Amino acid sequence: MRKGVKAAVMGGVFTVVVGGAGYGAFNIVSALSGGGGTGASGGGSEVVRTGPPTAAEAKETTRKFFAAWEKGDGTAAASYTNNEETAAQLLNAYGEEARITKVHIAPSSPVGATVPFTVKATVSYDGKSEPLDYSSELRVVRGQVTHRALVDWEPSVVHPRLQRGDTLVTEESASPPIKAVDRDGTVLTKEDYPSLGPILDALREKYGEEAGGRASVELVIRHPADGTPDTPLLTLVKGRPGRLRTTLSAGVQAAAEKAVRKYAESSVVALKPSTGEVLAVANHRQDGFNAAFLGKVAPGSTMKIVTAAMLIDHGVTSASGPAPCTPDAMWEGQTFHNLKDMTPDEKATLSESFARSCNTAFVKFTDDVKSDWLAREAEDRFGLGRDNWQTGIQSFDGRVPATEGPDKAAVLIGQGQIEMNPLNMASVTATAMTGVFHQPVVVPLSLDDREPAHARGLASGTVQQLRAMMNRTAVGGTASGIMSRLSGSIGAKTGSAEVDGQSRSDSWFTGYRNDMAAAAMTQDGGHGIDASGPIVADVLQAGG
């Protein structure tokens, strides 16, 4: 939140356009007031108009509205709208909190009921002024109760980028700008790396002062309704950016950006297993959400990495131990199946069923495990689900609840109540590969001396078995078609998660190559090899 300014918040808008006896028709009714705008009052009957406003009425209303707005009288201007109280808040903030003066409004020829116009004004703050120039439009409608011609109120009348709940403010920014650089000093910008936009905004908000920058003075749109960062409209005093070093790699980030653009609703994270340093985070989503760090969805069969570790750690089976792959498996009335065309193998080992991603092999262990074993394995060994990761920006640390009932079987194959995102699964892969949980970070811990999350990690014997199973998956299992082009030490796990209301499952894939682990999720993307697999392979290949 920026400092020193009282925000004017827009409320809801209720607009009704009343049909009448015809365009500009007259009716005899009792004089009324209220219902949008200031109405006439007094006794007796008078002639009032119904139906859409005439061109003359629209012209007169917009003239009076613009004249009051230009004079800086927001209350008077609001009286010519159909939402007087709400309009007055923003129109008064225009001259007060936003410090916009010398307003000149030039209307263009109406297009039906719509009146386009341009605004030229001046924004001033602490002796510094800059011109403001933009275009907008309004509509004139008939007041529901007063029957007057009124401006149909929307925040976009004041500025086209304003939405309901927004306001305008001119002030010194709460956070100085930053010049974020990667691990080798390459500058990272939103223009070059679009996925980093919300991440760079979050880093500025949190570390602007620590980075040594100087705050700017800006006219901004504030969004108090949803708490998102301010949207700058005009800079009066340019800030001096502070230099902020991140753990990211410009080369890997570029590859991640390119990879996710091939598949809609995709997200990917890459990190260094030896340190937990995040090398890349990219999203290609219509909603702009950072699902790579904040997503909360079932991870499908990629969760079998944690399940396999649990089975090994508790002595239920081992990589070379039995894990029969049957055509189906039942648990408390729920039937679980495998992918189509999977040949059953009653003599399969855990390694073989893992590499083929046989669901029934894992479901059949439900009787052998306690309800909290998977949750404890995820928390104690992999650092998941404690809500204590200190990555440097907001992140979700995964959720693996202790489960009874039908979901006790589902969670073993990454369905049910389990929630993960690519950051979580990249970390799982890194822990499985090294045996050590290194909490992921985007900026060095030393920047603000924050305390990272800790976990026990895995025994060396468990690590050896997990790596062998993931390598088998990459070179001869479900991931071989994707990973075969990569050299070096490799491993992978495919996954798909069924989601109610989607025609296809979510596509999941996680893998490692040398000292890099990556995980991706593509919403409604199908099997792991269909979308997320190619994304991960492209990112791992960029790591060299």
C-alpha cells in the first residue's frame, strides 16, 4: 500500500435503462426525486420524459457534467450521473488524491447513446507537474425514478483503465524501483521475460528499499478491492532503481518462456537440486496467475515419487520388491484403473510399476499404510505442507493431509485432497535426487536474513532407489519418448490428474538432468507426455 493518501473506493453500480412510450415521449406523472441524480420536488403533477434521452437532452447533460468536472467540483458533476454517491467519491479523488487540475474536456460527435471525449489536464505533486492526455467515453440514459437524462456511471468514464473498486492516487511510491538481475548479472525485464512481470512487481514491493533505490512519484490506479499492485499511469519523478540479484538464470528463463508458450494454461519451474536456487519460473495463462508458485491442484502420478519413498522408508516394499500391476484395484467401493492398453503384470516390481505409472500397483498398498504416513513423509522428508517456505515471494508449499476413507487410496497416486504446483514438484524431484531438502529461493537468503524451512531429507538407500526408478522411467518407461534426447544423468516421472468439469486431465511432468530439476503442469493438457513433458525437456536441455 502506498503511503500518505486516503483511497476513494468505488462501489457497485446498478443501472436500469427504462423503456417508455416511445423515443422522447412525454407522460404525466407526479414529480419525484432520488433514484439517481437530483430530481425536482414539489407538489402537483408535471410533464416528464420517458424513453431514451433525446439528442438535445444528452448534449445538455454531458455539457453540465463536463463543466462541473473541469471546475473540480466532483459532487456537482456526480449529480448528473445515475450513481451520485459512488461517482462523487471518484470524481472528488480525481482532483484531491490524484492531484489532477487544469482539466479540459473535448467531446466528439455522439455515436448513438455514446459520447467519446478527450481529456487534457495537469498532474502536480510537490512542485513537479506533468501533462496528462487520454480519451474515454460515456453513455447517457434515462434516470429510473427522476426521468432525467443522466450519465450512465462507470469508473471508466473518468479513465478508460479504471474498473469498479479502483481509485486514482498521485504520490511517492511506497517501494523504489528495482533493476533485477540474474545470477550472472543479466538484467531481467518484463519486456524480455513476460512471465516475470508479477514476480518482479512482488520483488519490488518487498525488496525495493533493501536494493538501495529511490522512490518515484507516480499517478497510479489503486486496486484496493483485490489488493493487486498499483497500475502506473504517469511518472512525475523518475525513481532510481536499486540493483537486486536473483537466483534466476536468463538463459534458462528464456527457454522456459518459449516452452510454455507452446501450450495454453501451462506453468514450469526449474531449480538447482544442490542449492534450491530457482533458475526459472514461467507461466502461460490467460488469467495471468502465477500458478507455478501459487497453484493448488492435484499432481497426479508425479506424487508417486513421494509415495514410493514412503513405501521404502516404512519397509513396505523396495524398488526390487513386489508391486503387482493388476487391471484394476478396489478400495472402499471405488475402482481404480490404469491407462488404456497397459498390460497387467502380476509379478511386477515397484521399479517396473513406477516406470510404467501403474496406478493399481500403488492403490493395492492402501491396506499396508497408515492414514498419516504419506503426510508425514511429505512434511518430514520433503519439506511440504508446513506453510513455512521463505522463497522471497509469496508461494504455496503444498498440501498432503492425513486421509481416511476412499481418498486414502487416491492420495497414493496424487489425486484426492493433495494440492501441489510446479515449484513443489520440482523441489520433490530435487530432494529425491540429492536426499537433501533445500528450500527453494528466488533471492538469496542473505539479502534479508530470512530463515529457510528445514526437513530431514532422505536416507541414502532411499535416494539410490528413487534415482534408479526415475532413471528407468526416463530411459525405458513412460517418459522415455520425451527424455531420450537429453544426455547426462537424467530421471523423470510422468503424471496426469483428473479434474471435475474438464474434458481432459491436467498434464504433469517432472524430471532432472545433472544439477537441474524441473516440473511443469498444463491445465486440461492430457497425459504427462502430451504437454508438460516437452516443456520440462526443453528447459532441462537449456541447462546444459
